[in-house]
Amino acid sequence: MPSSFGNTLRVSIFGQSHSAGIGCVVEGLPSGHHVDLDALAAFMARRAPGQGSWTTPRAEPDAVKVVAGLNVRGDTCGAPLALLIENTNTRSQDYDRLLTHPRPGHADWPAQAKWGGSQDVRGGGHFSGRLTAPLCAAGGIARAILGERGVRVAAHLASIAEVEDEPFAPLPGTVLDRQLEAVTAARPLTTIDSAVARRMAQAIDAARGDQDSVGGTIECVATGLPAGVGSPMFDGLENLLARALFGIPAIKGVEFGAGFAAARLRGSEDNDPWHTDGSEVMPTSNNAGGILGGLSTGAPIILRVAIKPTSSISRPQQTIDMARGKDDTVEVAGRHDPCIAPRAVPVVEATCALALLDAWLSFPPEHARRNA
């Protein structure tokens, strides 16, 4: 069961939802970066449950223990960084029925078909969104390293159900600066418009009251990445970002810039004209989302991900009884988010930061390498 990604910066995730702990090993981090554990804890807190009626009541402190990879000053030292997070609040009995009754929308049945009962079904095992905690921890460190290089990564809830937030401005300027400050201050629902956050909360509560769930979309932007980072074809920025993002449970779609809307445009509308002030080259629009030919253009990297509705809902659903070989129903017990998207915002930021830092380390602009 390989659970790793990255080229120069390689991340491996381990653990299950109800195992003693979960964690990650990160290889290839630049040495000499001071890891601010307080700042990392604050970043992890954005993913934590218990922030409102839209999160699971499962209380996990998600305290990150650094097992290896730092020197006595708390700096990365070139060795692999190993992070561990204990699981302290599991209720495995809630999942006894899943040994024979696979949940709709979950990987229970295909996992049974693959491993024949050897898989850990408790809390979804290795398929659980719980595994995004170590991903968030690793990405929080990558995000800080990018920040030292002038790159800022931020995300917001673009939509929940039918409620939409305003989109990020496609190019640098006062509008995007204002939006970035707004999402930095927004808690616990990360939106640009605070009034939209209230309507999103109402939509989630309505679904929860119906024993149901809702999905959403998250928009992420990375500013300050220089032009020329990446590689053509299979190691392009879009490839690296999409591969990493699809490792987050519940993500069903990724688009960059204009995305699918570009298919309805003419070339004269979709193309981003270039301009220069004599020292810097930038596009006048950003339908490309900051990426052309797998390389960064210097414009903000802008992408959106689609998050499906939470699969675990309380109402009865049709399934099968694998022990008796007949159709049956299942009611999912346990503690679950009626909407995954709010807690996924920092996870998307973390995953994008890991992929972008890996791309910069693996495929930097050649002229920058020659002049270094």
C-alpha cells in the first residue's frame, strides 16, 4: 500500500484512523530551516474538530511530536523528518457492523475485494480523512519554508452547497491583498466574505438536521512563485499539484485558472496577453492559473478542488450483507462531519505547499540554477 509522493521532497504517510498513532516521514527538506512548533500547532488547529456544528465531535489534540530530523536548535538538519500524532479518542465498536456491511460512498467494498478482510475497517483505516493530519503537519512546515522564499499559499471556501464566496482576484494587487488578509483572519469558516460564512453554516446545519451532508469547493492561491518553476509534460506543476491533491480523501475534481470554463472560450478570450514594465514580465489576465506548459508564469497559481458530500450519513442506506450474500441496509454510526470542506481548507494549503516546494527544489528555473 504505497502512500508516498514527491520527487526531491518526498512525503510518506503512515497509520490508520484507529491505530495507536499516525504520522509522516519527509525526506529532502532544505536544511537550516527553524521549525516553529507553536506556529505549526496554530496551523494544525485550523483543521481540528470541535469548531462548530459542522465538525465531528471526535476530540483529538493533534499534538505533533518530532521524532527525528531536527538538530538541538530545532532546525532541519538534512536527515529525514519524522512526525508522530497520537490517536487518543477512538471508538472502534462503532465500526463492528462494517465487517460485513460496506458503507456507500466509502472504500469498504473495494478494499474488501483487494485485501479480502485483512484491511483495517475501524474508522475507515488508512482511507480515513484522519490521515490528513500528518499531511497538514508536513505541509505546514513546507508552507513556512515557501514563506521565507517570498511565496504565500492561502485558500478559502469557494462554495458550500449552493452558497458561493467571491473568487480570488487572478492577479497581484490591492484586491488580492485584501482578500488574503480576510481569509487569514476568517475563523472558523474560512471565507473572504463573512456574511457568506454565516450562510454556509446554515446550509451545513440544514443538511445535518436532515441526517445528510453537503459538499463544497476550495480555491487556493500561491503568490510569489518565480517564473520557470516546473517541467514539461509529466512533471509539470499541474501534474504534481493534482497528484498530491487527489491524495486528500473526498476530492473529486481539480481545475486550474479558468479550468473547465476555458472549453467555452475562444483562443482570443482565453489567451493571457503579456506585458512588461521593463524589468518584470507578467500576463494581463490569468486564465492559465499561473501555469503554462507545466511551468510557472510568475502570475499567481490559482486552482480549485471539488469536495464531495461526506459519505458517512445517519440515514439508512442500501448496501449488502457480505456474510449472507444478500442486499441489506446500513445506518452509519460514529462521529462524522456533515461537511468535510471547512476542515479541508488548511489541508489543501498544506498539500499545495508540499507540491510547490518539491517542484521548486526538483525543477528550478535553469537560469536561476546557473546564476546561483
